[in-house]
Amino acid sequence: MTYTITVQDDGTSILHVTFEDEGVDLAGEVSIRGDAAVAAAYAPVFVRDLRTNYADLFPQPEMPIGGEIE
């Protein structure tokens, strides 16, 4: 996951997140009232929401053969 923050002249910041580095075709963008520090603090929450809302796009860990957990 990578993200960029673009600070706007109107006192907002645009947080853009992409999961291309993980091989997942998903990107999200949100406008946040505040500077880059506020947007960076919000990034983990936004990433968690994207991963939760689009969980079907992310590879799931494979269960060991026989269904036993090592």
C-alpha cells in the first residue's frame, strides 16, 4: 500500500491510496479538512476501511492441507 497527500489551497488535503504494490487493483481517494499531518494521521483508518470494504480483492491466506493450523 502506498499513499500520497496533496495539500489544497482551501485548507483541505487529498489522500490518495493505492494497493498496486500488493498486486491489488484498488485505489481510493478522500478529501480531508486539514493539513498533511491530519491526512497522514487519517491514512491508517482509510486504509483499514478500504481493506474491509473490498476484502474480496485481497488474497486470503491459504489453509494448510487437512485444515490443521500449525
